[in-house]
Amino acid sequence: MPLFAQFVIGPPGSGKSTYCAAVQSLLVNSHRPVTLVNFDPAAEFVPYKADIDIRELVNFQKICESEACGPNGALLGCFRVLEDNFSWLTERLPTTENPYLIIDFPGQIELYLSCESIHKLIHRLQTTLDLRAVILNLVDCGRCLDSSSFLSSCLTSLSLLVNLSLPFLNILTKADIYRDSDQFEIDLEEMLSCENLETLMVWNEASKFSALHNAICGLLEDFQLIRYELLSVKDPQLLAAVIREADHACGYLLR
Ligand SMILES: Nc1nc2c(ncn2[C@@H]2O[C@H](COP(=O)(O)OP(=O)(O)OP(=O)(O)O)[C@@H](O)[C@H]2O)c(=O)[nH]1
Ligand SMILES: [Mg+2]
């Protein structure tokens, strides 16, 4: 039986846990079964009731102390514990028809770019449980207000896409704060589609990096690998649209 899942990733504070809580509430209200998984061992608070919680398996503070490392090292240590206790996870997975997981991941990018455990975890879920997952990469609109920050976010998204090798959606969060403001340096609709970047981006032409910037824009446009969906948890239509895209990308709609 296939296991459908949304892996919710993105920088600290981008709105991952808030999105997970909003999806849980919307799906439960539509009588659609969902299992919410907290995979952030360092979370002091999550705004939802987790069905599976990594904090029950591993104690983040104790890992910091026993491995004498800082928070990033301890996070990698926690995922190694999960890797060694894979059955702890599989025993807790739902056995209902068409199980649908929402997994709230930590914000540290190192986890996805340099931690083998995540790749092994995904591989084991794919091979043992017929996992059909989509990555939702959440990015705060506020981090994309100027051309350089937006381009930097695009490159991070591209790097994650290449590294994780799964269906991938980029989501610009907190649209309610920024959508109607004039704070964006480039047009929001063009940002979402990642089209005409070369002409729209605002660079200091005297900068020695402007040729590099233009070349990166050309790469993004030529291969059309990145585009963004808009999200505000306060807007039920935007939230429903993101869930629909995710259902489509992981194959849930075709089950
Ligand atoms: N206005 C508004 N605020 C939001 C939205 N989504 C999240 N937030 C706020 O953004 C802040 C961070 O949200 P979290 O869900 O904790 O972010 P996170 O990505 O889980 O953060 P970490 O777990 O620390 O990596 C909170 O104060 C949320 O209330 C949104 O759509 N609109
Ligand atoms: Mg969180």
C-alpha cells in the first residue's frame, strides 16, 4: 500500500509548523485522514497535536551533552538515532487506506545538504513502504523582497531540489503580510513564475557580480526548474491550492 507524504522543509521561521497545523485542521475538517509527524527534535513548542513525535524517541539536550556538540551537530546526531531505530517510526505509521503524512522538519539546511541520515531515511521509506512524497520548501516572502535575496533563495531551492531528488514545490509564505505592499523590488507574479528574471531583476550594473547574476537568471529561466506557489495560512483558498498542488505532485490525486 503506498504511503503519501508531504515533507515540509525551509529556513527557520519560514512558517513550516504553522503550515502543518493549518493543513491538519483543514484536512480533519474535511474528514480526510492525516497523520502529523514532528521531526524537529529541538522544537520547544509545536502548534499542533503530533501523531508521531521524534522528541519521544530522542532527547535533543542529552545528545548535545553526550556528543559534546552544538545544536547543528546534535541535530545530525538525533537523525542518526532515528536511522538506527527505523522500526520505531514504521511501527507508528498509520495502517489505514491511503495513509497521508505531513512531516514537519527542522529548519537547518545542513540536514538536507550534508546529512546522510535524511537520504537514507527517504530511501528506506521508499523501498520498504512504497513512499510517494513531495518536498514542500517554504520560503518567507520577507526574505525575497530584493533581487539578490530572491536569487539567493532560488539557488538554495535549486540546491535542495538537486540533492533530495523528489517531487518538489517551492512555497512563498506569509503572503498576507506582503502581498498588497509595495515592498517587493520585482513584480510578485513574475517572481512566482520565475520568468523574465534577467530583465526584471534590479542590479547595480557597476557591481562585479552583475554578469554572474545575469548568468544565473538565464540558467533559471532556460531550465524552468524553479517556480513558487503563494501561501498565507490566513487565506483558505491559498492553503487549499497548495494542498492540491502537493496532492498532485505526490500522486495522491491519482491513487
Ligand atoms: N502573518 C503570517 N504569519 C505566519 C504565517 N505562517 C507563519 N507565520 C508566523 O511566522 C512565525 C514562524 O512560524 P513557524 O511555523 O514557527 O516557523 P517554522 O518554520 O516552523 O520555524 P522553525 O521551526 O523555528 O524552523 C510564527 O510567528 C507564525 O505565526 C502566515 O501565513 N502569515
Ligand atoms: Mg517549526
